[in-house]
Amino acid sequence: MSSLKERHLAALCSGVAASLMLPEPRWGLLGLLLVPCAVHSQTRMIIAFVAGLACGATNGALWLSHQLPEACLGREVSLSGRIVTLPRERLLGTGQRRVTAQMEVAHVDDPLCASPKRVRVTQYLEASEAEQALRYNARVSGRWRFKPLASQMNPGSHPDQAHWASRGIDAAVTPMGQLSQTPVSQPIANFRSQILDGWADREGEGWAAMRALLLGDTRSMSQTVWRDLRHLGVVHVLVISGLHIGLLASLCLFLFQLPRRLVRMPGDRGGMAFASLSALMVTGCYAALVGASLPVMRAYLMLVAAQLPQLLGWTTTGRYGLLLVISAMLLWDPRILLGASFWLSAGATWLLVSTPSQSLGIRSLIAIQIKMIALMSPISLFWFSETSLLGLATNLIVVPVVTMIMVPVGLLGLMLFDVSPALSERLWWCGAELWLLLRACFDGVLACCRTWAVIAASPGILAFSLGLLALVLWGESRRYTSVALLITALLPWPGRPALADKSITLLDVGQGLSVVIHVGTRTLVYDTGYGEPEGFTQAEKVLLPYLVDRGIERIDTLLVSHADRDHSGGAQILRDHLPIKRYLGFGGESCRNGERWIWGSVEFLVINGPGHSEQDRNDGSCGLLVTAPGLSMLIPGDVSAARERQWVRYWRAELAASILVLAHHGSRTSSSHALLKWTDPEWALISAGRGNAFGHPHQEVLERVNRSERTIMLSTATSGAISIRLAKGGKPELIPARGPWAPYWLKLP
């Protein structure tokens, strides 16, 4: 950066970002002690950095003081607010319908629990209660129960708390009884709802794409479609972000400058104010039409800041205006840095303002999107652990078609809806058919290229920083940009930790179980966590990212203890993504009670079984005893206390284990006195979801375990994933993902 002011703003932003690494935000105020030294030496960069650190620390302390107290979890309150996102519905296997949305809170009757300003709402309805479902832009009031937000933390995955904090979501609630809903009169929101209602019966991927592009509604896009779009490298075209708004603004600038390029008007001095203001008005209406979500509004504000110098006739650059608004955003809420949407929006807008306005044209727009794909790839890999080589080719077709044809044609249809509904229908139909034509062209590409073109990797913070440096340098020095990108590509990415010769990880899969055991070059996976048929699975969210992060490309043994979904739900996903040499338990071979095998110095013993069919439930769980020098670990699945007593009578002293994973997530029906006596563990591990509906672990179990003063309890609900390292000839070390030095926003109340 050549401008001193830009350097000051960059230092201020860096200080705010540094405050997010503090275990206790008030520690950042100690940086003020450096101010006298910086003033004496006239080092303004240090002053700006310390000011950012202190402001970020103060903001963090205030944020902590307004978090929902632990005492409010499970409490019923009267609460009112407005639904601000389109409700998502999903049919569950039980026949119930689950509805989720976000709500801005207006009033809470309990002063202790009145701190949340934005909450996630989850509603469960029977088939006969469909008319009570949450409605978009409705004012809702009733009795609600506070629930904890998901707070899983695992190696290879971004923490759930980063997602919620970056989006400003403070808590989760579920309604207790009937709700009162009143529509709110807002012209744009009402028009959006009217169009969505009219398109409710339009099926097919083409109409789903039009809903996503024009109205920000991605609810009808299936997981298969999202996967294909990711592998094509074009998923960003259906997610309204900084890239989308930036390219639309570029198109608007080009179109509004086109008349003056064709005809020279008298008195035209070459100003850009009219084109900039018109582009901002169009993109502003578009942002409101797609729902004006926080990520979209952040992207729009960045665009406004980039165009402000043109509007006001300032001599400064658009990049300075962008840095100014980014600084203001970070001072207001530093935790937006924890979400991918901020980085994608800021990066796309930075590239847009780094392009000279005089060069805007069709060729320039295509060149901009190629630059965005190349320069944004390190950021995409860091946040999503996946990118596609196909994107360099597919985006040359998809982005121009979507940005220059489908979106303008669709917006024109919306503008003409009240004037000529028939013409609007024809325009929208053309857009939907054009998308289907694109997909038909790319299906063949996926069939032949998917296996080698998709790159799955987890770059560390160093690779992310170098990629960010390349992005920042664009427009200043293309040579240095190319060097930074080359180093990023060739970097061995130390973010991938070296696997120990022997290691065990109890993953944090919420209310479920999944354990990964690594011995030399071989890997055993015990259970895969919760999963819904053809829906969400913990295998996709947690297990697969962990295996990719550790560089594990095959499973030597998959053991699924029994058929319950919280243990077997991700088995099929795992089989689809990785080769599995041997498959035991539910869906595979029947477990044989007493079977042993040895990997190096580690012995595995199957206890119980067969765990093979739908009928083999809790007491049919395949248990596993892992024995290594200095350590033994018992994983009993979901067996009951009665089955545990049978184990004790048969195996007796062989059940002794230094680590015991409590059966059935700490249910009172398991972890009997007999088993605890004969295992006599040093550590008792609990795999359960925080604030789960079953009340696991039960207090009776905790009391039974605590009777042994030598036993230390750890729970994934509070500690996150628990890694067990087996040092050669030494004592095993248990390392929770959420330790005492974790950043303040990762701490649980």
C-alpha cells in the first residue's frame, strides 16, 4: 500500500483481529502500556495497532457480558420478535416437520435472559399443524424455551461458535405451544413473499436456480446439486455474496457508461458519479430483494465505500474508502472475521476497486472474474477445504451467463411483473431453461473429470496469510502478487499436523459417537455419528474433514456398533468417499465376540455383538477394547447395565482400562457399579451433545464415576474433540480441543 493512511487503517484492523486470539479480552487493554513508547518514537503504525487491539478487547468484554447465561438454558420465557429469514422445512423420519429460521428479538419478559438480540428458531410440527409453521417477515410472540447453540469443536473443522458469532446469532429457542403470528407490512419483503408464493409449485433445478439468484432462496437446492456445483467450482454463483454483488455492480457500471461511450454529450467532463450512484441503487434494491441478510448487507456496504470517492469527487482511492468501512465494521463487531462471508465479500470488493474504472467492459468483466477465482482460491480452501480445477474453465461460461443474462433478465421480469405478468413469466422461463442448458453441458464434464479435478486440502494459517497478501498486493505489484501465489501453491501447508505413530481421537459429533484410532499407516473408525437419511450427517460435517486434515485416504477397518442413527448415520457417506478394507457391525460383517487382531504393538478385542441388523440395538452393540503399551481403552457402545454385568462375569480383570468411554453417552441405564469397579479407569470420557434433549450425562452416572477419586471426567460437550497421544514408553496424554488458552469467543458460559 502506498498511502500512509491506508497503512494506518490496515494496522488498526490487524489490532482488532489480534484481539480475537486473546483467552481473556481484557488482556488486550495491557497493550495501552505501549502507547507512550510509540508516541515518543512517533511510530503511528504501533499506535494504530494498539488502538485496534484495545477497541477489539473492549468490544469482546462487552460481548461476553451480554451472552446468554447458563442458567437460562432450558428456561421458558415469553418472547416476541420478527422472522427475518426464509423458514426452512424438512420432513423427519418420525413424520414430523422441522422448521428453522432466524428471528430478531424485540422483547423478553425475563430480565436475566433478555440479552440475545438475534436467535435461531427451531419448530417441530405434526402433519396436522402445517398452518402453524413460521412465516417470513411475520411478528411472532409466544412461550419459548432457550436451547444451546451447537458448539462442536474438532480438528479439521471450523468451530460452530465461529459460525454463530460471525452471524450475530446469540442463542437458540424452540416454541412451547401455539404462537401468535402477525404479518409485518414491508413493501420489498411483501413483494418477495408474493413472488415466492407464486413460484411455490415450480419444480426443477432451473426454477430453484432462479429462486436463489433473484430472491436469495436456496431452500429447494438439494445436497446433490450443491455437491455438483462445488465440484464444478461455481457454487458461488448461487450464493449471494460480495463476488455476486461486485460483478453485478461492474455490469451496471458498464451499462450506465455505455450511452456516453456511444454518444458524446455536451458538457460531459468524464465524471463517474451518475454511473456509480445508479449502480449502487440497482445493487441496493437487489440486496433488499434477496433478504438483506447480514453477509449481503456487509458486501453492499463495502461496495458503497468503494464507490464513495467517485460519488463525492474525492481524490482518494476506492480502496481507502473500502478500508475505512472495513475498519468501522470491525470496530463495531470484530467477530465478523470468524466467518467466510466477510473474507469472500471483502476480497471480491477489493479486486473490483483495484480495477481501473476506465477498463470496465465485457472483456474486463471476464478478466475480473478469472482474477477472483485465482486470487480467492487460498481463502476458499482455508474456509471450505475444497476447490476445483474445473472452476477456471467453467466460470468463464457460468459467471458471464448468470451475471450478464440470467440475473438481468430475471430482474427485468420482476420489474415488469405488475405491468405484464405474461412477459415476466416468459423471461423467468428463459432464465430457468438457460440454467438447465448449462447443467446439461457440465454433466459430461463432471462424469469424466470429477475424480481428478476436485482438490481437497486444509491450508494452515500461513498459507491463508500468503494468499491474503497476494490479494492485497493486486493492483500494486502483479509481480509480488504472482510470487506470493506461487509460494502459497508450493507451500507444504504445515496446517496439516503430523500423525503420531499411535493416536486416538474421540470426535465431538454432538449427541452421538465417533472414534478414530490411528496405528502406523492403518486407521480404524468406530462409529460415524448422527445422520439423517439423504440429509445432514456428522460424517460430512466432522469425520471426513478430520480424516482429510490428517491426510488419511483409506479406512482399514470401519466398525459400526449398532443401527441407531447417532452411531451409524454417516456410514454410507464414509463408504462413498473413502475405500474401506473391512467393515464390521451394522451394514457389514457381524461382530464376533472375542475376535482379536494386532496392529504393531496395539491389540484390538471385540466385546459383544453382533451389531449387524436393525434388530441389534443397544445391547447388541459391538464393543471394542484397545490395548497398547501404557494404555487400554474400552468403547462399549450403547450397552445397558445388565449387559455390562454379563461382561464382568465373563471377562473380569481383562476389562481393566485406563480410559473408559461411558456407554450410551452417560445414560443412567448404563455405566454400572460393576463395570466401573472392574475397569477402574483413570479417565472417563463422555460423547454427548451440549444441552441435549435426553439429559445425558445423567447425574446418577456422574455420581457413580466421581466415587473414584482417581477418575478424571471429560465430555465432548464442553471440551470438544479429545485427542489421546500415545508417547513411546510414556504415559498417554489427553488433549481437549477447547483448552484453557482457547480464544474468549470459544469459551462456554
